[in-house]
Amino acid sequence: MTLTDRLRAEFGESALLMGADIGSRYCSDMSGLGKSPPALVIRPRSTAEVSRVLRLCNEASAPVIVQGGLTGLAGGAAPLGNEIAISLELMRGIEEVDTAAATMVVKAGTPLAECQAAAAEHGLFLALDLGSRGSCQIGGNLATNAGGIRVIRYGMMREQVLGLEAVLADGTVVSSMNRMLKNNAGYDLKQLFIGSEGTLGIITRAVLRLHPPPGDIVTALCAVESYPQVVALLRRAQTGLGGVMAFEAMWKDYFAFNTAALRLRFFNEEHPFCVILESSSGAGATEAFLAGCLSEGLIADALVAHSQAQERDIWSVREGYPIETLPNLLNFDVSLPIGMIGDYAEACTAALHKRWPAAHVSFYGHVGDSNVHICVSADYGPGESMHDVDEIVYRVLGGYQGSISAEHGIGTLKRPYLHLSRTPEELALMRRLKHALDPRGILNPGKVI
Ligand SMILES: Cc1cc2nc3c(=O)[nH]c(=O)nc-3n(C[C@H](O)[C@H](O)[C@H](O)COP(=O)(O)OP(=O)(O)OC[C@H]3O[C@@H](n4cnc5c(N)ncnc54)[C@H](O)[C@@H]3O)c2cc1C
């Protein structure tokens, strides 16, 4: 009996998608890598079903790929060849919101936006927020240790979770559904799975940590003349304004490209940097703070959004969909000490322009949490490829002790460069962990390590 026959016998014909029934949706993630269909797609409805699928695949040493909302940007959920895709999309729903403990128990396939809305309905706040909120799933957020726009205030996904349940490659269910903020009883096993991009186990449920709602968030756009002033504005806002919820910087070329494409105009002149500053300290306090910064010359101009439409306009520039239409666009996600980001951006731009003088190179990012994204669109000559861009971006980064992935993960895209951000000893320990949890190497083979 083949593995497909065994899966069909155990779960029924309707549980499997095969051949032409596999929609293009399951063939790649938002990295656009791959695009080859998996051998089949199976969509379990419970932890017990995930366990049975994995047990059968492990017995047959069949490679599997774990798929959440498929919004990942590193190719982690994109099939490489003939894997069995395990999609979590039917494991959706909020099991419980505990307002006393400020926790939420959720199935891994639940979209982030659904969890945010459920928290708000109960007068609480789920702090993770990403542009992909409508499609990405909690399991995917955990597996990538997602960051997003609120990290500066609340930390990454790792900080939003108290417990989780995961299924190991051999089908063993590890239920570590801790609900307490404090629990030092031995190893914190959930940390094994957070950020492991589906290579150590499949996350099936989680206990999320909620917060009191931050109150009304005021969005401002500030024009700044130099990178040191961007950093000074951040520190001043954290001490002088308080309640800083987001701090997103856009370098001139990124801001100019997107505002032109979106037909938006915020300031009369161009400025080297524009910063989105969000705070929960109220409109009056924000306006007074900005007036002070303006009179001291820390910022060159500023505006405060007074409607949701104005907020949307400001954020649409940062989300930057127009830039994605550039040919051969590569989007990097690096981190380095905040004070060095300005110098890195200059050095990286110079190195890229030396090789491709006409290339579009622009920078934007969360910055307040040391994360910057780089957009590169170059016209490659014969024998050149996107890997030449990788090589330059990461070589320059090495001089600043940066990391090749701040928040998107390694997947397949950055796997060849992992050694640039991890020591040989760290890589060896990662391999030992992988072998201990998945000795047959069936979970997301070819990803991360
Ligand atoms: C418009 C847009 C904005 C974005 N903004 C941000 C941002 O600000 N910050 C950020 O960090 N990311 C961002 N992302 C990237 C992406 O949304 C995140 O990485 C997200 O956490 C991925 O979740 P997903 O459910 O789509 O996972 P997928 O893409 O399906 O999978 C990602 C990885 O996790 C694994 N995986 C998925 N589900 C599970 C599970 N249940 N158990 C084990 N492994 C699993 C997959 O195998 C894969 O390796 C953005 C993407 C887009 C398209």
C-alpha cells in the first residue's frame, strides 16, 4: 500500500487534494519562490489528525511541508519538489478568551486579524500586528517568530505567547499549554518551536498573552534631515512623549517612489528621511511634542493624522505596494545595531551602485527595533543573477555585525547565508536539535539548515 493509499484509507478521499485539484495557492508563499505543486495537500482538522498524518509520513520517510497562511517571505512554506503539504487552514478558531488572566487559547490555523478582533471584543489587545494580518496564521506567526510594527513596545511573537502545543515528526503530541506569565519548571519547551519555521514540529494550538488596550493611537509623519536625528527623535519620543507604539523610518528614495506612485503629497519639500511615529499619549501631547522638536530643529516638518483616511495614506506609503512592481525586485530584511543603520545604508547603496549604477536601491523599516528592509531592483548583465545582490548586501552587513534575517526567517531564500549570522558551534547545535526531534529529516527538508 502506498502512503497516498494509507492517507486516503485513514482520512477519506475528500481530505486529500491531488493533481489538478491542488490550487496555485499551495504552490508557493509570498516570496514567489518555487511554484512547483506539492505531491498532495492534506488539511487536518485537529491535533489528533496532524499526529496521525505525521506518524504515517514518518513511517514512510516521506518529506512534508507545513503551510500556514502562505504569506511568508523566505520560501519556508513553498514546496521544493514532491513533498506532502500539510495545510493548517481548517484548524481555525478561538477556543477561549480568559479576561482575568488576559490570555487567549487559539488554534494554529486562525488568521491573526481574527485573533486581534476577538481580543478587542473582550476589551483586550493582541499586540502582534503585520501588514499580512488578514491572511497570516498564528501558527505561521509563531513558526517565524514574526515581528511587525509594534515590536518596539511589546516585543516579537515570542513575547506574545505563554504556551503552545506541537506535534513532532513521529506524531508525538507535546502539549505545553502553559497559561502563566511565570513558570520556571524545567526547560521552556515552547521556545524550541518558535522561530523554527516548521523544521522541528507542527504547532497546532497556542496560549496567547493579551494586554490592556493602549487607547487611541495617534499617527504622525515627521520629516528628518539626517540619520542621527532619526535616532535622536526615537529616544526623545520614548522619554518625552511616551507610549510610542511604532517608529518606522523611510529613506528618501523609498518615500519618493511610493508617494509619486500613490499620488500622495505630504510635505512641500523632499527630506532625507520621513518617520512614522505612533503614540498612545493623545493628539494634544503628540502635537506639543512635535512642536518642541520642530523649534529645536530635531525635525524639519511634521503632520498629525486627523482622520482614518489620513492614517491610511501615511501607512500606504510605508507598506509600499507600488515598489513591488519594480522588475527583479529583491526585498531584504536585515538587522544591526540602531546607531549603525544609517552608515550601513550608505555603504550598501554605494556598493550596489558601483556594480549596477542605475539600480533602484531604497531603505525603510521598523528601525526602532534595529530592523531595516532594503529594496533592490537591478538589470542583470549576462552571467549575473540575484545572488550577486545577496552577496553584496550581506558582505557589507558583515562589517556591521548585523543579522541576515531580522524577522522574516531563513526558509530557503537565506539558507546559503545562515553561516554569516551564526557560528559553527551554533550551526552544529541546530543540527543536533533537528536530528533529535526529526531523525528522518521529514519536516520541511531543505529549509533553514
Ligand atoms: C504584506 C506583508 C507584510 C508583512 N509584514 C511582516 C512584518 O511586518 N513582520 C514580519 O515578521 N513578517 C511580515 N510578513 C511576512 C509573513 O506575513 C510572516 O512571516 C508570517 O508570520 C507568516 O505567517 P503564515 O501563516 O503566512 O506562514 P507561512 O508563510 O505559511 O509559513 C511560514 C513558515 O512557517 C512554517 N509554518 C507555518 N505554519 C506552521 C505551523 N502551524 N507549525 C509549524 N510551522 C509552521 C512554514 O513551514 C514556513 O516555514 C509580511 C508579509 C506580507 C505579505
